[in-house]
Amino acid sequence: MPLEQNTDMISVPNVIRSFRYWPRVFQLLWRASPLNLLVITAINLIQGLLPVLSIRATQQLINSISASWQEVVAGFIFFIGVSLFTLLASALQDYAETLFRAKLSNSINVMVMEQAARLTLTDFENAKVQDQLKRVQNDSGYRPFQIAKQIFGIISGIVSLISVSAFLIAWKWWVALLLILIPATSFFSFLRFGQQEFLTMWKRADRSRTSWYLSYLLTRDSSFKEVKLYNLGSYFVAKYKGIVEDFFREDKQLARKQARLSVFFQFIDLFASSGTILLAFRSAYKRQIPVGNVVGIIQAIAQLQSKSQNIVQQVLGLCQSNLYIEQLFSFLDIHADSDYMNDAERDEPEEDKRQTLSKIESIEFRDVSFGYEGNDRFSLEQINFSLVRGETLAIVGHNGSGKSTLVKLLMQLYSENNGQILINGQPVQNYNLSAYRLRIGAVFQDFVQYEMPLRHNVGYGNIGEIDNEQKLWQAVTDAGMDAFVDNLPKKFDTQLGRWFEDGYQLSGGQWQRVAIARAFMRDADVYILDEPSSFLDPEAEREVFERFHELVKDRIGIFISHRLSSVTFADKIAVLQQGRIVEMGTHEELMDNSGEYSKLYHLQADSYIRQALRNERYSNII
């Protein structure tokens, strides 16, 4: 967002724009809890009328002193009744708001999580979407309720302002007008100050992220070892202190400006209210109004000033919250993946019209090209190959050649591509996407290490069978880790990782085997392994590929690997170079061609031989 546009976040047009969001904000509030919303709205309207009732009660009680005892008693009962009602209304408001705060925060968090689950991989790789998501997540714990409080505060303040102004107008109309104009004038001065404050906060965004990251490095187990080894703790603390001290100096300067502005307008307020009170005393001295009316006027002046200033602050606060509101609604309005939606959420039944896929018998890429947004060239170009049940395909090539992108296209994590991806001879778009993905099991290069029990880590591959012990054991057996699981203290209920109590930390290779077991948990037609051996030693790697080869005998197997010695068993090997398939064939055919594959294979073989010779010489020395 340009800097000029940022300063507009606190401006007169933005004040008007703030009210434009109210209908949709109220929809969010209604969704969170209709009953609580109605109760809080009613209480705020009542709270808006209570100040003038309190003024009336005080005025009546004091004026009744010069009348009969019965009027004193009646005035006293009315006064106590208003006070008691005010007390009960405040207690009920606190109770209702406490419940509503929790419900609203939970409701917004659920909406954000549901929307995140609908997004495509393209959305998640979009920096703007990530920015929206982070802002929404960071503020979701307090900002939605803060906005609700600001809206209710404005509504309640306006009701109080109108009712108290009517009380003063009955005495002298110009007094009410004068006391309202002063805070209205201060509003524009505070608006300009709000622009300076917002600009300061926006400019420090990069330094705020840096301070957060320094704190993150010092408080996370993933960076602890290097921080200790290289003695970085004191350096990071010093950098952090430097940043927060700069923030304090900026905040101090802003606080001084705000204090000067507040004192100036408070002086004007004091001058106007003192003059009005003197005028009320003069009227009472001349017997024009009773003494109780003077007390009522003093209270009304205090309430009018308080409510006017409160409305100004609430409106300014709402302007500052506009960035969050815009980010929230922009994020919620991103086009969703219809597969995640339930029937009530779908605008059109397009997904219901797609075919449900029961089995994948064949895969064909026909002239498929794909490019990332903002990139001038294709990441994949004119890709052609076909596979049928029982065949395996190995994809090899240098980093950045498009190997992982290809399998993401196959899984429809990216859906915007040129050419056709055919499943069983039909375009993949003809099938229900959820049903299609259920037929695929995959281990990603950047697989997830769930800080959860082993049951979840494996069972997430087929969530409906998470409590099926037989399937769990079969999956870990296929991944070659059944003996390891059998030795765990609580078997499948052992907590993995160190984030939670009694966690059992795994090595990189063990975590990878868990990810492989998760893929094998699914009774799929297509299995995809993206660099499955990156954390495995050569012996463990060979075992994984042997098991994989057995598992996919009557299925389709696709795997990516940098170790060419692991792909020799594949029925087809595709060599990718700068997004194109430059060679395709069996290991023997590609070696006979003496092309790119043969060159890479010999380079790796020479490296392994040299390493073996070094190991042998080292053993002889020992």
C-alpha cells in the first residue's frame, strides 16, 4: 500500500468510509451470537439514556427539599431507583460483553481458518494474501471486539448527547450548541494528530518485524543450538533493545504532542464550562431557576463534554481500525476452493455436477505449460507424457527445473495451466476435486512435522481411519518403521516433538518416515514421493524405494529424486531441464543415449566412488 494511501487511513473521507462498513460488521456480530448482540445493543441504548435520567433524579431530589416531605421521599426513591438500575445495567453489560468477546473472537478465528482451508496454493504463495492473513490473525484476538465496542460506544454516546442536549436546550439552546462545537473542533485537530501517529506506526513496520524475529530466534528450539554455539544471545538482545528504545523515543515525542493538544482543548472546555456554570449560578441567584436545576446543569455540562470527547475518540479509533476491517473483508472475499464449501455456502452447484472419480487408471499430460504469476517465462513448457496403472515415473533434473511444480499441477494445487491434464482420458477439471485428491497419496519435500501424537501424524493421511489400529500398523510397516513404533512408550499415542509436555523428538529421517507412512495410510491409486530420501542415509533410502516399488506394483508411482541411483527401477525416467522434458525413457535407454541423464549419472557415480575410496583409505590407516 503506497505511503500516501496509508496517511488517508486517518482522514475525513476515511471517517465517512468507516460507517460504510457498519452493515457488514453487524453481519459478523450477528453471526457470532444474535442473542448477545441484541442484549448488548439494548443495554447500550439504555446506557445512553441513563445520564439524563440521573441528572433528572438529582435535580428533582434537591428541588424537593423546599417542597413537602412526600416529594422528598418520592425524589429519593426515584434517585435510588435510577442509581440501582445504572448499577445493574453496568453489571449486565460487563457480563454480556465478556461472553460476546469470546464468541466473537472464536467466530472470526473459525471464519479465517475456514477461508484459509478454501484457498489455493496460488493464493498462499501470493504476498498480498499472506499480508492480509497475517494482519487478520495477529489482531483477531482483540480487534473485532474493539471495533464492536467502538460502534456501540458511538451509538450510546449519540443517544446521551441528544438526551443531555435536550435538557440544556430547555434552559438555553446556545449553551448546548457551544459545548458541542468545541469537541467537534477538536476532532479535526486530533484527526491530524492521528495521521502523524498512524504514519509513525506504519514506518516502523519493518523494524517491528525485525524485533519480532530477534525475539523469535532467542525463544525457539530450532535456533537455540546456533545461538548458544556462536554466542549470539547478547548480540540479539542488544539489537532488540536498540530497536525498542527507538520506538520509545518516537512514542515519547508523540505523547508530548498529544499532551499539548489535549491541554489546549481541555483549557477551552474548562473556560466554556466555567462560564456556563457561572451563568447558571447567576440565574439561580436571580431566582430564575431553582438550586436543583443548577446542580443538574453542572452535571449535564460534564456529561456533554465527556460524551462528546468519547464520541470523537471512538470515531478516531474506528478509523484506525479501518485497515483491519478492510484486510479482514478482502481476505474473506478471496475466491474460495468450492471443494471445501458445504452445500449452503456454494453459490452455484458446479462442483456437484462434476464426476466422482472411483479409480485413476491413467494419467496424461498433453502440451502442458505453466508459469508463476509475475514471472515472464514458463516454469514448465510443452510437457508431454502418459502413465497407466502399474507404471512408475521418476522425474530428475537440476534444482529449479520444474520437478515439484509438475506434481503440484498433477495434484491440482495449481489449476491455471495451458494444455490438458487428462485423467482416465478426460480433463481433470471434469472430476470432483475432493474425490480426485482422495485417490492420491503424497510425501512433499517440505513435509509437515505435526507436533501431535503419532496417531495423528500418520492418521491424517486418511482421517476417517485415524482410529483404525490395523491400518495404522500397515502404514508404518510399509514405511519400514514398525519396529520403531513398537518401542515407543505409548505406541501411536506418543506425543511427537518438543512443543508440548512429554514430547518425543525424532530425527530428520524418522520424521520423514512418518510422512511416508502418512502417504501410505491412504489407499490411493497414485503415490507421489517428492525427494523422499533427503533425510535418509543410503541404506534407509534403498529400503524406502524397495518398499515403494512393492507398494505401487498395481498402481501409478511418481517420485522425484536427486540421487539417480535410486531411480533405475522406474519404468520411465523424465529428465527436466529449464521446464522442459529433454529426455524420456528407461535407465538403460537413457544411458545408451549418452545425453543429460547419462552425464548426471556418471558425475554422481564418480562422486560416490571417490567417497568410497576415501573411506577405504581411512579404514586402512586405522
